[in-house]
Amino acid sequence: MNTNIGDQITNEHEGTIEFFCQDPVVFDETVKEASIFYKLLGEARFRLVRNNKFELVFIHLTEDWMRHAKFNLKEINYSSGLNIKLSWNKNENLLEVKSPNDKEYRSIKAIQIEN
């Protein structure tokens, strides 16, 4: 887990962070789950994890709702790492992923579940 990534989150209400991930644990299918970061800020919690289904999952949790976006890593060439962009605001959260050779990000809008 890279704690520096979570440190880029400084506003619980809106923001964008972008980073390059090449941690071999994240892309190792024999590892059940790989946490990329966890950040507690004010009343919000942010988490990015690669789950046991080999999906990248961006979670944003508040007192009122939870938003999560999932991306299947088997749908992209991750052999050289991935560029990842996360953004959030009062209306939506986005998980965006691209390989170093891709021109455009693949964008996944988070679904929201009310608490």
C-alpha cells in the first residue's frame, strides 16, 4: 500500500488525484486483495483496492451515502502499470484508468447507495 497516494486527498467534498501504479502486488492474481490506499478525511473515507475478482474498486463513504466504481483489470493491458485518475464532487465520483500506451482514459461513474 502506498500511503503517499492517499495524502494527495485534501478535500473531502471535491477533488481529483492522478497517479501511476506499477505495484506488482496489485497486478498479482495470486494475491487475494491489494490495498492501494485508504484515507480518512473529516467525515469521509476514501479507499482504492484491487479485490479478489481482479477489479479495481474506488470507494467513497460518508455518513449519508457510499459511492463505488469498479473496473475489471482483465480488460486492459496492465503489464507496464496503469495511470489512474480519481475524482469526486457533490454530484458524482469517477474512476478512470488507462495503460501507458492508451490515449484516452476509460471512465467509470460510481454508483451511489444511500445509508
